[in-house]
Amino acid sequence: MPKTFYTERDIEDLVQRGEYTLTVCENIVLTELAFEKAERLGVKLIQPHQTPPSAPIRPYLSEETKPASAQAAQEPATADNSDLRQRIRSAVKTKLGEQIDDTLLDTIITRVLNNTGVGK
């Protein structure tokens, strides 16, 4: 289904017609200016999240994760998986040195491998 884009002018037209609510879904996209105009004119946007259009939605940042040591104990690593983890860890350490915490690095590696299907 094609997406419908609303601009600042479209929001002004809604208000002129006396409409003060707009349901925003995956097929309705507001430009940044339309979002701001709706806010200024008091148009209520009914949407699953209250973020401006330019703000990325990153559900992976809000997912609960166990510490890397707890995940490692729960998920036995195969030889290939363990080797891959070590190669990634070595490459990052070579690039960043001691700028990154080992526990954080292990958590990031686990999360990336699981999200790409390699760690499962």
C-alpha cells in the first residue's frame, strides 16, 4: 500500500476544516515541519510513539539484555562461534585499544551476532 505524506500545508488545511486529530500509522508519514506545525496548532497526533519523524526508533536499545557472562553461561558457544567472537574482539581491541570495556564489548558482540542469526 502506498504511503501518504503530510506536509506543513496539509496540517494547516486540516485545521481550516476543523479537524484536530490525525491518526499516524505505517502508511502515513509526516514531514518534520508538518510534525512541528501540528504541535503548534494543537493537532493531536494519534500514533504508537510520540517522537518526531526524524527521530530513529531503536527498539534494540530498550531490550533487556543479560550481562555477557550470563549469556555465555546460558548459550554454549560452538568452536566457530567462539573463534568468530575472538576475531571480532581482537579487531576491535586493535582499533580502539583500551578505550572500550571488555564486558561492554562482549555484550555488543553477543547482541550483534544474535541479531544477525550467527550467535543462535
